[in-house]
Amino acid sequence: MRGIIATLVTVWRIASPYFRSEDRWPGRLLLAAVIAIELSIVAITVLLNTWNNNFYNALQDKNWDAFVYQLGYFCVLAAAFVMVNVYQLYLNQWLQIRWRRWLTNVYLDHWLAGANHYRMQLLGDAADNPDQRIAEDIRQFIDLTLTIGLQLLNATVTLFSFMIILWSLSAAAPLHLFGIDVGVPGYLLWAALIYAIVGTAFTHLIGRPLIVLAFQQQRYEADFRFNLVRVRENSE
């Protein structure tokens, strides 16, 4: 738990200055637009779930008028879903470009001010390939921060949106095992939560070693490019 809190504090310390900088208003507006679109996507997902029930009820009842209406309604939802996804991608990348440009300038100023880059070489600082870190790590930090943040928002809002749906479906179709009514209220909701928790735990355990491997890959690739430049300079 402490590790998660420490990570969130670090992310906030790096990310928040941009939204208080001279470029804060465009950044805030773009972030608000991206969040609003993400919430719209969740709303459309809930509407699609309701449409799915109504559509198959129309098929079961052989109701031609309801069937045609549901097809038209689906076209409207599909068009809205495609449109908000396209605009979210556009605004997300626009925000990333502005954020990355500002953060890159800040870290370049810190690195080059007062000949810090020269002192780091003399002192043998542990930070390897700072130029590559500024170029690559900032891009990955901004991309992952926005991606994970939006996915977490989506998952949280989706969870609360479908809690009522799953609870009502559990009441409409009680759980029976071997012909016996188990009588577990909201069993579909609890099953979904258990499935999500177990899946998240396995994903964390399997993917955690990839963090170190990805860091080492970036370092070795940067060292390789740097040594290539040195070999070329020496050969000349």
C-alpha cells in the first residue's frame, strides 16, 4: 500500500506543475474535454447494454416495428461511439504534444543549466543517458499517465453504472445449484467483482517483472547508440 501511495505522490509531483504553468488553461481544457468524452463513452456503453436487451426482445416477440426502430437506434449509438472515440484520440494526442513540449523544456533547462550535464559526467552520476531519458521517458510518462488514468476512470464509472444492472438481473434470475435456490442476493455483481480482482492480481504478478526489463532495454539501447557515436567519432 505504501508503494502505491508513494508512486501516486511521485506521479502527482511530476504531472501537476504543467497544469499550473503558463500553458495551464489549454492543458486544463484539453484534459477536461478528454475526461468528458471518456464519461460519454461509458454512457454509450450503458445505452448499448440496454439496446441489446430491447433488440433481442424484439426478435423474440417477432415485432417488426420494434426491430426496425432498434436497428436505427443502434446506428445512432454506433455513430456517436465512433465520433467520440475519434475526438478523444485527437484531443488526447493534442494534450500529449503540449504537455510533452512543456515538460521537455523544463527538464532540458534543469539538465543544461549551470553545466549540470558536465558535472554529472565528472561525478559519475547514476542517471544514465539523460538525453535519452528526457526524450523517451517523458513521452512514456505522459502517455501512460493519461492512458492509465482514463482507464481507471472508465473502470470506476462503469462499475458503478453496471452495479444496479447486475443487481437487478440477479434478482430477475436467481442462482440455482443442483435445483436448489442458493439465495445469494446480487450474485452476478459479486461474481464480476471477484473475476475482476483475480484477473487484476494475476496481471500484476505476471507483468511486474516487465517493468525492470523495459527499463534495462531502454538503457542498453541508449548505451548502444551512444557507443556507436563514439566509435564513429574515434574512427574519424
